[in-house]
Amino acid sequence: MFTLKVQPENGTLYELTHNYGKFAIVRIDGIDPPKNSVNISTAGNMDGGIFNSSRLEPRNIVITAVLYGNIEQSRQELYSIFPQKSSVTIFFKDNNRNLKTVGYVEQLACNPFDLRETAQISVICPDPYWHDVGGLTESFAAFE
């Protein structure tokens, strides 16, 4: 069991996973580790290559939702939660983790001509890491 919440720039926190009257989240891609780029150079007099560096690519989270009820109203609500080019904070919680990341809405695609209308939301996160919501804090104050 997991929970997916989103907080757009306006500061309102929306829970997407338990909103069955309007839409249901059926798939989330991009919560696993992002793609890694490994840079290797080759030399003419040796087999294989030499490791130079590596880095993680930006995270791309794609959320797929099936729309229910008043389809037009549900679609408009998703448009207000995920305005294009705007910043959103995504909160993901499961039995073991309570995480968040910040990204920018790349696209919200809906096809109103599908029999079972779905929405696909793409969020690009420049910081590829998830961050713990609870956070581990240490106090360095002296106790007497």
C-alpha cells in the first residue's frame, strides 16, 4: 500500500491515491533509481576502457490516472493541480519510506476520445534523489 500526494506552488496538498470518486492512480513510473551516465574513454593500445566519471540523470516521474465520475471536472482538477511549467512537490509514502522530491510539470496529456479516459502526467525532477520527509536530526546542544 502506498500514498501519493502532490503540493503545487499554491501550497495546497492533494492526495491522489485515495480519490476514487474522481480518478484512480493506476501506474507510477520513475520512483525507482534514475538512469546513470557512465563516461569511459578508450586508448589505442589497451583493451577495454578507462573510467572517467559517472552521474545520475534527472528523475522523470510519470503518473497515469484513470478518470471517473464527471470526467470533464476531474480533468480540470488535474490541470489545476499540475499546471504546466510549474513546480510541484511529490510525496511518496509506503510501508518503509516517507519521501519527497521537487520537480517541474513537463506535460499533462489526456485523450478525451478514449473510451476509458486516462491522464498521463510527466514531472521532471532536476535533483534525482528522493529526500526523507521525517529527516534524521541530531541535537548537538549540551545537556546539563
